Amino acid sequence: MKEVLQNVYSPCDGTIKEVFVNRSSYVYEWEPLFSIETKEQKEVEVSIGISGNITSLEISQGQSVTPNTVLTILRDDLEITGSD
């Protein structure tokens, strides 16, 4: 079976407020991964529409990020889930 790795990028400029996962976490679709506080003092929750295992955390709490910043790398489990 083919291995698919997905980079998860920051959706905005800001500072990592909270990290909800660790390097060995399994995450489900749309599960919160990170919380980012923007320069406008808004909180943005980061999630992704795939499930799988975190293989690498590229950031830490308190770190500044931009939309070009890779937050984590996730190994897609290639499971099709969801509901109507």
C-alpha cells in the first residue's frame, strides 16, 4: 500500500497558543490539532479533513507562524469516513 504524507500548514499569521497533539498521536478527520492566536487577538483552530498518525511536529507552543509554516506532518491512513 502506498504511504501518503500530508503537510499541515498554518492558515494564518499568529502565535501557537496550544498544541493538542504529539508526535505519536492518531488523529481523526476535523479533530483540532492546534490553536493559533492571530495578531488581531482572534483564536483560530487548525484541523484537517483526513485521519492518520502524526509523524512529525514542526512547531511548539509560543512559536510565531505564517501561512508558509508547516505545523505538522501526518501519515494518511487512507480510510474513507464520514456521514450523510
